Amino acid sequence: ILNVEQSPQSLHVQEGDSTNFTCSFPSSNFYALHWYRWETAKSPEALFVMTLNGDEKKKGRISATLNTKEGYSYLYIKGSQPEDSATYLCAFFSSSNTGKLIFGQGTTLQVKP
Amino acid sequence: EAQVTQNPRYLITVTGKKLTVTCSQNMNHEYMSWYRQDPGLGLRQIYYSMNVEVTDKGDVPEGYKVSRKEKRNFPLILESPSPNQTSLYFCACGQGISEQFFGPGTRLTVL
């Protein structure tokens, strides 16, 4: 069974702090990695889709990097704002079974004003 | 407006009473999938479909059935629901490995 791990499980920061989370996935048979943002009482929404080793993507204050050789991705939030409070999920597509999308358990971020 | 719809949004039922949760998308995406979300366990894939008439098991398929007779619809069927299927269910669609678009979720309680 393929495993996707996220750390930390939860994080509390002050407004203005920068923060980062980790997603670990199997380094063999990599196909794609997704990051989603999931606010309470809503549905997950895609932030990034990453397919190439060394990929770096950015959307406003949020960015992500990808290392497929060692099997990890980082999500960075610069200058956290209360509206960034959400659960951040990563999800992994394997080339050995391209239909299965495996999610990590998520990192829940709480930004205090 | 591009969207994924699920019905019903909330359902309370009893053990053994067959039910279907519908999922429909208007984005013409080939890939559709179902997930359940339980506290502490994240999103777990139940079934997925790469295209019409092509379905496959995810990580937790026991107790569920699906069908994909048309591109836009991917219903989730619980033939004999049990209390351990009480959960929040999401349907999603996407163009292959590209970003997934999620429905609003269905909260199911099986008594």
C-alpha cells in the first residue's frame, strides 16, 4: 500500500509568520503530486499540480517545491493571514497505478490575528 | 458554470436500506472518483473511473459499488449500508492527473 505522509499534523502561527509543511511520498513510480486547500465546511480546492522533479510553483503568498528523487514536497506560506487558516492536503499519483490518487492526512493551519 | 454536484447533501438512514448518492459533472472530464473523509484518516479513495464503462477500486471499496454509464455521472451505491459507513463523502472529477474538482460533499449517517 502506497503511503503519503504530511507533517506537522497541525500548526498554530501568528499573523505575519511564514510557515512551511512537508509531504512525503514514495520516490519510485512518481507520476504527479497535488496540493489542495480545504476550508472548514467547504470542498478541497486545488493549489498546485506538480509533475517534474525540481518544480517550483507559486500562487500569491503560497509556493511549493518538489523533489521526486527523495520523495518530498514542501508548501510555503509567506506572511500568513487569518484567511490562510485551513487544512492543506497533498495527494500522490503513482505511475504504477495512474488511476489511484492517494491523499495524506493533511496539515491543519490556524493563523491567529 | 463548471461544477460537480452531489445529491443528497445530507442523509440519515438505517442499516441495510440500499441507497445511492449521485454525482454529476458538466466539465466533460474523463476521470471521476469517490472519497470518504473520516476524522484522523484524511481522504480515502473508494472507487475511481478513468472513462465511461471503466471503473476500478481505490483503497477502501468494500461495501460500495459504482457505475459509469455516461461521462457526466458517477453514482455511488451502498447496497446494504452499515454504521461504519457513516462518513462525509466527496465526488471529484479531473482531466487525467490534472487538478481534481470536488463536489460539495454528502454527509451520511447510518443508524
